[in-house]
Amino acid sequence: MADEQHLKLINEAINKHDIAIWNKWRQENPDLRPDLSGTDLRRKDLKRAALHKVIFKEANLRGSDLSYADLSGADLNKASLIRAHLGAANLTEADFSGADLCEANLSEANLCEANFSNAYLLGALLLGADLNKANLENNVRELSLSQIKKAKHWEAAYYCKSILEDLGLPPDHNETLRKEGKEKQAQE
């Protein structure tokens, strides 16, 4: 359930058409993980919002404008993002497990290391989105090859066996990526 203070702040920013109210509060509270789970924020203007690490579990963000927003590390588990506009958003390490992204616009979004396990992606637009190390391996539904190939770094994402085969990637592709990641971490 959403935190009342967090919900009040985001609604104030939305109602005043001034996302800077929310962003200023986030700057003042960088270590806080706001909880907006289960909230109804459909068709809201959240463009350029500082939403990193926000918990949106089971939230309704249908048709919302989240373009250029920072949703890095956000928990969007089972969230409704149908027809949401996430163009050029930072979605690095975001968790979309079980989320509905039907017809969502993810053009030019940074989806590096995002988790799409059990997500529904029918008609989602991935044009120019960065899929580097994105997890599209576990029961991602309604994701087509044409959607994938319109993204950047699609060959560096994790996929289920059938999609690996359809993309012409080797069967050990995911294991190779994981090995490379571990080697890179060891060097740092």
C-alpha cells in the first residue's frame, strides 16, 4: 500500500502541473525509496519526474506520460503501463515483472539490465531502446522479433531458447553474457 506522504507529494506536483515539487523533494531525500504501490496515476503527466527506486507495485500508470523520467531501479512489478509513454526514460535496472506494457512507447528508453519476466509486451514500441543486458528470458509474452530488432543492443540481452533460435543467436548466448559480466566485475 502506498505511503500517504509520498502519494500526497506526487499528487500535489501533478495537480499543480509542476513536477519540480516532487523532484526537489527527491533531491532532499536521495536515500528514501518512495512507495506508490497500488496507486491510480493513469493519464498523469510525469514527464521528467525523478522516480528512481520508486515502488510502483501494482500501480495503474495506464496512458501516463513518463517520457524522460528517471525510473532507474523502480519496482513496476505487475504495474499497468498500457499505452504509457516512456520515451527516452531511464529504466536501468527497473523491474517490470508481470507488468502490462501493451502498446507502451519505450522508444529511445534506457532498458539496460531491466527485468521483463512475465511481462506482456504486445505492440510495445522499442524503437531505439537500449536492451543491453535486459532480461527478456523468463516467460515474456507477446514480444515479436521485429520489436526486438528495432532496439539498440538487442544482441546483448537475455532471451528464452525459442527467441534465441529465432534471432539466430547461439544456444549458449545467455551463459556467455553472464560469464562476460562476471569477468568484467572481477576486473573492477
